[in-house]
Amino acid sequence: MIATAHKFGVPVCVDAAQSVPHFPVDVQDLDADFFVFSGHKMFGPTGSGVLYGKREWLDQMPPYQTGGGMIRSVTFEKTTFAPIPDKFEAGTPAIAAGIGLGAAVDYINSIDFEAAAAYEHELLEYATERLSDIPGVKIIGTAANKASVLSFTIEGVHPHDIGTILDQQGIAVRAGHHCAQPVMQFFDVPATARASFAFYNTREEVDKLADAVQKVIEVFA
């Protein structure tokens, strides 16, 4: 997709928030113009993240906000900005969040990605099997090599209600359109509940999820 876009001179921004915690990424190999991911999805502080961009684009872009540290010189006649990345880093940065994100990156780089990915896929298969056995539950998205997320609906129950009742049972899921309204409109799916798995989750927790989903159905029976 990136290569095709580049044939027409179109820059590409890759949202890698869901992929960075699960497998290694080489931005130069991808040849992405911009590459972004959030810190909290890789066990770092909320509100932190990374924006990678090619120099050719960053040099052309104006600063999006002004403040200390992002200028080279200021006069009544003219203002010039500092070179990248300082041009985009006005004011005092979130220093503590940056240090925490750095620790999260070091931790992520220390794990065996292949072993973690294999374990997460095993959890996903087990969870898919458990929830598929529950009458009224429909799994949304069954690609063979998808990430370790399980989106589902329950017949007659709004996903927001699913999320609320699961929360009351100590189960954390996300409910809504998951930043994917166009594709959900295309498939006529108004919303889903989504459970996400990482290498720290267990089969016992999957069992608790399945039991909690069964209770949701009982509430609306």
C-alpha cells in the first residue's frame, strides 16, 4: 500500500498503536513517511507516544504550536524556527512521561516477540472457541493472522451495555466503533465489544470473560 501511494506522490502515515506491542517494526523497511504509536498500548504512561517522520516532510511542515525552545530567532520583522525535532516541541515537554515511555520501550525490546506473539495467538484461539460456544454471541473478524483482539456482539444487547456489565464483574473491554466507523458502516455493524489480550493474560482470565459474557446474556434474558 505504501509503495502504491508513493507511485502517485502521496505521503503515508501508519498508525502502529496496535502493532508495536506485538511484533518488531522497521520503519525504513516499510518506507513510511510518518509512523505513530501511543505509549499506553505498550505498557507506558498514558498521554505519551512517538511520531516518526521523514526529514523531507518535517522540514516542510510549520510548527503546530509556539513556545519556548522551538525558535531560532525572534524579531519584530521576522521569526525563524529551530531545526527538527525542536521545531515541534514547544514549551516544557512531558519529561516524566518521556522517561516512562523510554522504560516501556526498553522492556518491550527485552521480550521474545515470537514467543509472546505465539502465546497471544493461543489465547485468542481459546477465547474465540469459548465465546463462540455461547448462544447469541457473534464474533466479528475471523482473519487467520489477526492481532490478539476479540470483537463480538451479543444478540439483543448493545455493546455499551455489554461493557458496563462486564466492568461490574471486573472485566475490562472496549465498546463502540473502535475508530473504524466507515468499515463498520459498510458491514452494517453499529458497534462491538472488544477484548484485547497480551502476553500477561491467562486462560483463567479468558474463562472469567466467558463466564461474564454468559451473565450479560442472563441479565437481558
